[in-house]
Amino acid sequence: MIETDIIIIGAGPVGLFTVFEAGLLKLRCHLIDVLPQPGGQLTEIYPKKPIYDIPGFPEVLAGDLIDNLMKQAAPFKPGFTLGEKAVSIEKTEDGAFIVTTESGTQHKAPNIAIAGGLGVFEPRKPPIPDLQRFEKVGVDYMVKDPEKYRGQHLVISGGGDSALDWTLFLKDVAASITLVHRRTEFRGHLDSVQKVMDLAQTGTIHLVTQAEAVALRGEHQLEQVGLQIQGQDDLTWVKADSFLPLFGLSPKLGPIADWGLALDKNAIEVDTFDYQTSVPGIYAIGDINTYPGKLKLILCGFHEATLMVQSAFKRIYPNKNLVLKYTTVNGVNGF
């Protein structure tokens, strides 16, 4: 049994920042995440994408933000249970909680902070025959390392920001890029759309609209993608070492939906006083929660985590006077 002060379910940016804020109050934290490494979406989905709305950082790569949060949390020695999904929560007679993972690992604490982002992500897969056969040998649903595609012939399918952003980013990495979209209008930012159109006009990329990727070919790995272009009977086959169908990710609450918490669609309802859920002692912070005026921004999650740990402290030490101290005066080692 792993015992701590706060069990944090989700090791994304908000979960990691919670460790720092809790550490300033001398509260210990242990994080559980189904992914094999900390970072959540930022590490798993877009580690190389820049983020522009973190205070003090005009631009920071998602992966670098996670590295910095890990360094910030390190002095407080958090524990990690990674690669395991939290599947159940039970309340003990002494008012604490036991969180058990699918592997049977048990964790006990008087407070739980659910910082699970948007839940468990599953890629939206196009209905292409043999798609699964080419997964890991040519088909990827997210870009983890852009260098993987250096010198490759790449086909990207999609019409949103993800497809546009990666087309722009990978144009200097891949040998060739074919961007396929079933419409002539794109759903992404107008600036990105214009840049892609300009690249297509100069021949830097190959843009195919009113078309869909419907077939894949290859012996042991992907070699070609078949495009069904509107108005044409025969498929157009395009050389491809990799195919990226970027149709977004479908978030699901997973086991969280069965924990007896008040929900609003795919989010957990909380009280904005301290971001506590309908079950006292269980909090929800970051994108996983909902309340009037909610904004799904990392910096909002940081704010929620800060208030949440104050409440968690009072649950553990109801008779202790909590005095706010400033890191500008005390530093980190002074806590």
C-alpha cells in the first residue's frame, strides 16, 4: 500500500504543478497515470508543438514545459505509478480513500485530485480496410517525434488545425508531403490555411482537396495510399512511407464515470471555492472539471490546483492555522 497526502490521478501539466503547490504546504503527493511517462497530452500527443499562453514564456515547446514542471516538482520528491490506469476508489472507515489500479497497485490518502485532462484519448480512425495492419509500420495517429519522418514521403489527411500545423512543421523534414482533405474549406486558423495554400501554389507540398484516403498498400510496411478524388472512378495512388490520418482524438472518461461523482456530459462538476467534487475529499482540476465560465486552459488548471491544495491541507490539519508564504521571500527550500 502506497500512502501519501494527496493522490493525483493524471501526471499532465496540472497534476505536476499540484506537486509543487502541495510541497509548499509540506504535503506529499503520489501521481498515477496510464501513460508510461509524465506529461499527459503534452508528452504523448504534441511534445514539439509550441505553447504561447504560459505566463512568462512568449513561446515554450510542450515537452520543454513538462521538463520544467518536473524540475519544479523534484525538490518535493513525488512518487509515480506510471503505465497503470486508476480503476476504482473506495472510502475507508477512517475517512481516507484507497485508489486501485488495473494492475492491483493500491494507494491510500485523505485527498484525491483528479487531474486527468480530457480523460482517456482514442484516435478517430478513418474506415480504411487493413488500417490496423499498417499501424506501427506506416500509420500514425499523432506525431511524437518529427525526426521519424525525415526524408520520408508523407501523406497527411485532415482539415483541422492538427493537419495544417503538422503540414507546416514537417515541410522541412519530409521529402514530400501530400495533404488530403475531403472539402475545399478547412476548419483551422485562417493564417495556417493561407500558409498551406501558399505552399501548395509554390509546389512545396501537394494539396488534394475533395478527396479521401480510402486504401493502403504495401508488403511489410506502408508503400502507397490510395486517394478517392471526387469525380474520378479510379483511385489515385500516392507514394507514402507514412500516413497520418489526423482527425482528432475522442476523449472518454473511462473508469472515472463509475466513481459516483456528479457529472455534466464528459466532465466532473466542482465547487469553484476549492474545486471539490460532489464527494468531499475528492477534487477535480484542469480540463476534466466543469463549472460556470470554465475555460480549458493550462493556466486555469494551475490556478485551480493552487486553491485545491489549500483545501486539502485543511482536511488533513483542521486545527492548524495556514499562513500563506511567498516563494519570493522564502524561496523553495524555505518551505
